[in-house]
Amino acid sequence: MNSRILGVVAAVALLAACSNTDTAATTGDGASASRSGPAPGSQEDLVASAGDRVFFAFDRSTLDDKARSDLDAQSRWLAKYPQAAVRVEGNTDERGTQEYNLALGQRRARSARDLLVAKGVSSARITTISNGKEKPTAAGSDESAWTQNRNAVTVVR
């Protein structure tokens, strides 16, 4: 009788252990530790590790030193995750015509892509698109909003 109860308890314990769908990792001493933070290689990981955007001056598509540094960090992140493909989205503020802003957004996306490629990222992993003024980061019609909206955003696909 005791061996039968012991067998049932062991079977229940085994099933409970197998059904654990927690994202906990086992530490060296047998204890478990929960994983926290973004999934490696995800968009959230890119944002947390390297940042996902660079900013441009008014009516410009050239990269300043800060943008080059930020793209350097992105290139290191991309080297760490060679399976990750990205889309670089060029954006503008609301001023100017739709046609002008689409062209400027494309030049910004290409500038960012070209630096990533120069840093060793395969061009086959990078696509570009211009959103022009259609996807603003910040709402508003003032210099603060315009500054935030003049960017190129790297998006993990």
C-alpha cells in the first residue's frame, strides 16, 4: 500500500514538473531564475541594446557624429544576430510637400543603410522605405516635434 501511494505521488510530481511552461532557467545550484528583458534578436532587444533610430538636421540626410555612433552600435548588434534582417524607415517632419518629404525620407534611410553596410552588415539583410511625413514619432507643429520626427528608424523584420 505504501509503495502504491509513493508511486502515485512520484507520478504526480513528475507530471507537474513536465507541465511547467514557465520561462525560468535553471541556475547552477538547481534553483530556477526567471528570465527578464527582451527576447534576444528582437526589436525590443535592438532598442534596449543599441537604439533603433538616428536623427537628422532640418532638410538634411547627412549623418552627424551622434548618428554615426548610434549606427555603429546598431551594426555591432546586427553582427551579434546575423539572422536578423532589418528595414530602415526614413521619416521627415510635417513641413514640405508629400513628394519632397518622400524623397528626403528615402535619402535618410539610404544614408543609414549605407553606413550599416560600410560597417560590415550585408546589404541583403537591409531594405529601406520612406514614410515621408506619414508616420510622425511626435505629435505637434513645433521645433520639438519636428526634431523628433526627422529620423531613420531601424526595424527588425
